Amino acid sequence: MTRDVLTAIKKPISDEQHGGCLENQISVFLDEICHKKEISDKHGLSDCCSQSGEGRHQCLLARKKTAAASIMPFSFPEPAESCKAYKENREMFMNRVIYEVSRRYPFLYSPAILSLAAQYDKAVPDCCKAENAEECFQTKRASIAKELREGSLLNEHVCTVIRKFGSRNLQAITIVKLTQKLPRANFTEIEKLVLDVSHIHEECCLGNALECLQDGEKVMSYICSQRDILSSKIAECCKLPTLELGYCIIHAENDDRPEGLSPNLNGFLGDRKFGQFSSEEKIMFMASFLYEYSRRHPNYAVSVILRVAKTYQEILEKCSQSKGSLACQDNVEEELQKHVQESQALAKQSCALFQKLGAYNLQKEFLITYTRKVPQMTSAELIELTRNMVGIASMCCQLSEDKWSACGEGLV
């Protein structure tokens, strides 16, 4: 199938069968899936294939689901076997890895799969030469496996948000993340990057793998071209090959806060005619608030900052209807700070329990608590939920206390 698709895409634009340049390569993939009747029948896609154009595309996307239970969890071959297969035919070995990963993580974006494959491609020869090959492979594979799990969940969540709520919610999340990473960037730069990144997510979620990859490369190249004004933490990333560049920038440390940045947001607090703003003006005002708040609080969880912004907008809406708008906003800073304090208190309580009880006993405590709270959940669902919660505690509570809240909320 891959060879057929590549052949179709590479055909010259003068080819009579295609009658022009294939501007939307996704149609080639869809045609290939539906052309093989035994494949469409086997996977229950016949009704989708009976449709055409965007209807066919959306139907097939809706059928995408997590890996079937019949597919065993991915496990890398043993070190000796890996080294032998890699040496004999590196291309076939890596293609097999990409295939096995892709079928188990159908929601993981194609650039992420290729980036992690590139990391493994570099790791294999190093580990094969290592004094303790087994330990080397184990370390590299554990890191990649973690990225696969977390990346797949995140990408699936993003696509669900876009499908259910449109791109506006995603843009708010992206403002926070980009501003925390690039606090020196001005609002205009962040606004441009947010629109570009949101577009990439939309392409990836639609299954437009090539556009997803190409658009991502353009954004990363732009960030590197502006690295002197955007961030002091990405210089080394920008020296890497294209497939490794995006991963490096995404995981780079947040840049330092600009000097002289006032600790408060007096420019946003106080009397204003918020109720008289148009819908678009309200959106831009709240985007500016998210930007200014996020660059002052790089260690706050994205979810906490979004709750702060939601509460602030509600207060502005309420106070714009009040005769004494200024008096109405007297306690606004205290109201906003409550979200931060609640998140930090919950993280502190959870980590104290984890340190006192350990993972096994903490899961038992969670099981008792959540069985009472949500008795409609099955035993298997409760065990999976509490196992994930303990996993989050195990990871986050090893960090310094100021990072507990952001780590915990970021993984929930």
C-alpha cells in the first residue's frame, strides 16, 4: 500500500490519470484504502468508501479507534536481535519499528512518531557498541515508551477538543503554553505562533500527515530564525536535524522571565467597560490577559491559568452590569488567587500522602475514596483510574514542591 501511494503521489502532473498536481495527498491515501476491497470489508469501512470527498474522509476519521485488544502492547526486540537486524538492514528495521508503533498509537501525530523513531535510530548503534547493551537499550526504550504513551494521550485529547469545541479552546491553551516557554516574545509574535500551531493541530487531527509534518517544520524553522528575540534556551535545538528539532523545542526549558516585568496586572484590573466590548474585542482582551498572566507565572499549570482567566471574565461581565464597577472588583486578585491556592493545597496533600503511604497503600486509599464518590464505575475502571493517579504522584512528588501542582494538573 505504501508503495502504491508513493507511486501515485510521485506521478508527473501531466499524467492523464490524475490530470494535475495532487494538492491534497490525503485523497490518495483514502483511494488506496477503499481500492482494496478486502481491506475495507475486513475493517468495516465499506459504508465510508461508498461516499466521496470530504464525506468519505470524515467517515474514516470517525472510525479511528485505539489499538484493538488483539494487538499486543509494543515491545522492542531483544538487544542482540535488534543489533543483528539493524546491521543487516537498517531501513527495514526502522520501517518495522514505525509500523509497530503507528498501529498501536493511531492518535499520535506522524511527526511525533518520526521524531521518536529518529531518536531510536540514533540510539541503536550506540547501544550496540555499549559495554552494557542491555542497560543502554532499557534506558533509551523506557524514555521513548513514556513519550509514546503521553504523546498519544495528549494528541487524542487535543483532537477531541477541536472536534467538540472548535479551535478557540485550543488557542487559549496554546497561548498559555507558548507564553510560558517564550516570555520574552511580544503579544503579536505569540498571536502569530498560536494561529500557526493551532492550524498544525487541525491538519494533524484530520490525518493530513504530510501537511502536518511540513507545517510543523515551517513553524520550527521560523522560531529558530527568531531565536535571538524569542528564547535563549533553544540555540542547541536549532542545530539539530529537522526530525529532532520540533521535539527538542517542545521539551526545551522555559526561558527566563524578562527583567523589569511587574509582578501584578494592574493594567488589566480596575474600571473598564467590558460589557460594551464586541465579542471579538472580548476575545482579544482575554487573550492579552492570558499572555500577561502566563509570562508572569511560568510554573503554574495551564489548567489553573485557564480557570483564573474564566473567573476573571465572569467577574468583568458581572461588574460591567454593576453601578459601582470599581468597588465590584475590589477583591478580584484574591478571587483569582484562590484557584492557585486550591491547586497547590491539593498537590501538597497528595504528595504528603504519597510520601507517608507509598504507592501501594495510596492506591488503596484512592480506591476507597473514589468507590464512594463514583459507585457507578466498574472495578476495572476504578483500578485503572487510581493506578494512573498513583503514577502521577510517583512522577510529580519527586520534583521540588513548587512544581507539584503544575506537574500533577498537567498529567491529569
